[in-house]
Amino acid sequence: MALNTKFDELLDFPCQFPFKVLGVAHPELADQVIGVLQLHAPGDYVPTTKPSAKGNYLSVTVTVTATSKEHLETMYEALGQLELVRVVL
């Protein structure tokens, strides 16, 4: 499924792109996010995590090097398919 984004109009590739993933507060969330990103854009990632006010959710922010609009869309889709993930920004 094509996402039909405007990344190609808004960004110059390659570029650094921060993914913010919101998901269930689970010890494996950050590792799963990194695992997916490693498949599509291998690198040494250090995620930033922050719990929600009530502690039910966790945000994981990771900056990756994106090479194209399609590359970004593929990573968005892959992250969104993780069971623990609720939103990918």
C-alpha cells in the first residue's frame, strides 16, 4: 500500500529523519523499534525513551538516515506493524 506522502517535496535526500514511535509501555518496545529500523537502515542507534504521564505508554525517538521517499514510507509501514506500537510520527 503506497502512503502517498509528500516527503519527496519536503525533504532533500539523503537526510536525518527522527521517528517518534508511541506504544504500549513494555520493556521490549525500544528493542523492537531498533530491530525494525536496523533491517531497513542499519546503524548504531541510541533511542530516547519517555514514559507517558500515567506510565501506560512509552515514546521512543530514533533518528535514522533516510535515502528516499520510498525508504521513509517503508520504515513507517514496518514500524506500524509492530504489535506494541500505537502511533508512528
